[in-house]
Amino acid sequence: MSEIEELNWKISAKAGEGVMSSAKLFAKACKRQGLAVFNYYEYPSLIKGGLQSGQVRAALLGATCQRRHLDLLIVFHEKFINDHLSELNENSLVIVNANNFDPSKYPELKSQVVAVNLTKIARDQGANPLAANIAALGLSARVFAMDLQIMGRVVVEEFAKNKEAATKNLLVLKAAFELTDELIKQGKLTGQGNLISTGVDEQLLLTGNEAIGLGALSAGLQFYSAYPMTPATGLLHFLAAEQNNYPIVVKHAEDEIAAINHALGASFAGVRAMTGSSGGGFALMVESLSFAGVAEIPLVVLEAVRQGPATGLPTWTSQGDLNFILGAGHGDFLRVVLTPGSVEEHFVFGKLAVELAEKYQLPVLIMSDKYILESHQTMPKMILTNNNQRFAMLNDGRLGESGLGDGEYLRYKASEDGVSVRSIPGQGNALQLTNSYEHDQYGFATEDAVETKKAVDKRAAKLLALQKELPKPLYFGATNPEQILISFGSTINVLREVLLSPISSQIAVIHLPCVYPFPTQEFEALLADKIAELFVVEGDATGQLAGLIQRETKIKDLRLILRYDGRPFYSEDLLEFLQSGQLNQQYKLL
């Protein structure tokens, strides 16, 4: 077999048959062999039934997103082949979990199809029939000539709490590997090549949710409250599991209104706090978001976008909440909206969000989406330390007893950068007063016109210093391109793949990791000497990012490439458009 530097693998079954677990384990095994990995899930909002899939792309030189055409597809039920026909070609190998397969029923299918009874392999080893997904891993390891020992260690770690299950699953893994080897020797199945690997495992494999959680913990996050709502639930689960490892309290609130108010109470008391939800849950939080704005209470909020409106598509992706996030809450108050793209950016901005909220005493929102929050992606290892001591609460002299003096304390005293010394309630030498009304420098409610203007101007004064610390637009690709693709958030993962194409010399990409306050000067500077055609690529139906750009800059001549069916962009579709002008019917061009 020839040597290969990348693979595109997918497993498809009913919800409840272990698809997500097996995809995660396959992704881990590829990562352990030194490959870059991206693991993308699709699933319906059902506990059981429906079509669920996990797709792993692994590559020696980088894998930032999923790709359409598959090297190996494993389907647990023959009927699911029809759902994947557009992902198969003559080079694809399809494994059907069955005793036999009749290709005449699928005249459009050009791929090699082999029936292998994965469930029987599991039963023959005395394992649970659901261990068929472990048999799929053994088969896959042999098809790509992967290290079976590495795959075995990944399986053992997954079932470390159940030694009997771990032992039986290892037998299933080995049996499937050996059966596949025999089929290859007999010429009944063709391997997909020997996967080249570095053998050096130097990366982490994390979801966007996990990366945000780690970043926030590294910045001293001490309290997280939320009500479960896909796709933000992963952050709640991750932080809850870390309570024994870090000094953090995680609260499963009764609803989203309670969740944000728990976080505000914790922050008011001096604890670094955060909450999170998806669009429907965040809609319930906006009154309290305004409270955080006027009271200058530090707060971090994850808005994990899924396809809407209303309940929409609960388990599918979107970027359609941008305008809502920009305008959430009544009245004028400053907020930051970070839009991380890669998993690594989710870690970096999870940390930055906590630090900015604490330093500037305002709400910081992290806008992300189902696509990257629930997908696994490799990133460089970071160094995190934990000495089990309470994180230092002093921040630039603005929190604690320092500078309060005796007696008089002006909680909202005007300053050059708009940031006041913040006290912790309960100290003996100063009275801490905060409420939801407009207020004077002491914190007393006021309706005086002069005091009101002073208070609004004081909060707005934070903008100048804040802007210097926000992430700037990033430019990738050709110096003098013919087309420039502009995006924010997770879409950059797909656009980075476009830059690896044969036509990369005519393409550039601009990524916006922060959309508010909008980086007007920096963005205009990137386009100042460019005569390229500008395309805004975003996951919504109305071009919300394009509208923001036109509102905040002098750039007006923009074309839009939109997708709003709950599915992510594919680099193949964008490349086809750039080369031929033809766009897949699932997209919209304006």
C-alpha cells in the first residue's frame, strides 16, 4: 500500500449506538500518532434514533476542519448510505455493518463497499453489542495501517473505571483488526494506505467548550452558573468536572435568569464569574446584562449560537445571533464581543474575557457556535499551574482594600480611563453601594441631568484604553489577491483550508476575532491598497457581519456568501465557486 499523509474518516449510525464515543477515540488515536486532527459531529435532537455521525480528519501537515469526500465511511445500517452519497467517490471505501450487501440497489454508488458484521465481532468476544463501535476502530486501524497498540491504549483509558469492559473491548478491537487484515490479504477489501505519522504527541485535543473553560480557569475563574442548553452545555459539564482540580464552584441554575443573576452576585462579592447559554437562554439574560452594564459588575457570558429563531434547530450551527448580541440589553452601555475561531483562540479568548471583564468592570461576551464548540481540534499544549490556593483578587489596584481610605468611598469615582476602585462588600472601612438605577459617584440613585451625563460619560471613557487590549483583525494569504474572503468566528477554520488550495496565490482571508468594539482603523488599513473582490462569508441569512462592516467602516462594496441551513461551510464548495463562479444550492450569493 502507498503512504498517505492524511485521512478523512466517518462513522454513521443511530443516536445511542456509540458514534460520538468511537469518533472521539479515533480522533485521540490519530492525535497520539502525531497528527493534527479535526473531529466534527452531526446529530439530531433525539436521545435515540435518527442519523448521527462523527467525522475525523487527520493530517500530517494540519487539519483545521472537516472535508466532504471520505476515504472510509462506516455505516451501521445500510439505509444510511443514501445520506452520504455526495461524500463518496470511486476512491472511497464503505463498510456496512451487515452480513452481505447488494450493490445493485445503489446504482449511483461508485465506491468499494464491503459488508462486515461488526456487531457479531463484538458478540463473539462476549462484549456488549454496542461494542460494535470498538470493532469499527479495530477495522479502521488496519485499513490505514495504524498502530494498534496506540488505539488499544486509547480504548483502555476510556474504560478505565470498568476493567471488565476494557478487557472485552480490547478483545473486540484486536479481533476486528485481525479480521480486516485477513480480508485485505484475500483481496476482499482494499486498504487505504499506510498513514504516515510523526509518532510525537505534542498537542492537545479539545472542543471549543473545553478550551474556553481551560482559558477561563487559567485567568482565575471561580464561579460558573448555567442552565443546560445545547451547544453551551459542554462548558457546564466540563467546568463541573473540574471542581476537584480547581478552586471553582459550578452552579446548575433553575433557569437562565437565575444563572446570570447567580453570576452577578458572585462577581459583586469579588469572585471572577461567568455564565453561558445559547440564543434562547441568552434572550432571558438581557435585562441582567444591562444591570451589569450600569452597575459596572464584571461578567463573562458565552453565547453559543445554534440555528434559530426560537427553538430552531437545537443541535445545528449558525452565526445568526450577531445582531442580537451586539444590541442585547436596553440603554447605552459598553460591552466587548469576542468571536474566536479555532480551538486555540477559544482558549486564548476564554482567558482574555475574564481578564478584560475584571479589569474594565463590564460585560464581555464570547460569541461562538455549535460547529466549533462541540468539535474536537488539536492545538499546542499550554502550561497551566494549580497550587490549590485562592487566585489573587487584586487587579491593577482596582479591587480590594488598597486605596479605599477611611470613611468616604466613591465606588463610581471618575478616572481618566473610566475605571474606579472596586471594593468587596463587607469591609469595615468603606460602604459598598450598588443598584440598577443610574447613580452618582457614591452609588446612590439619581435622576439629576448633570449626574446622569457624568455617569454615562464615565462608563464610555473605558473605550479608549480597552481598544488597545482587544485582538486585531488577522490577514492570511496572498499579498495582492484577486479575491478576499472576510469572516468571523469559526468560519476561519474552513477558510484556512481554502488557502491550502492550488489557487491560493490569488486568495486572501481576513479573520475578525473581535467584532465589538469594531476595529475600524485596523480593518480599513488591511484593505487600503487592495483592489480585490471582497466576499463576506458568514453563517446567517441576512449578512449581519457585512452590515456591521458597512456601518463601522468606509468599506461598502461587499458581496455575501451565506449559509443558514444549520450546516457548516465546506472548503470544496468555496473553492468551486472561486474557480467556476458556481455556488452549491445550499448557499446564497448576494
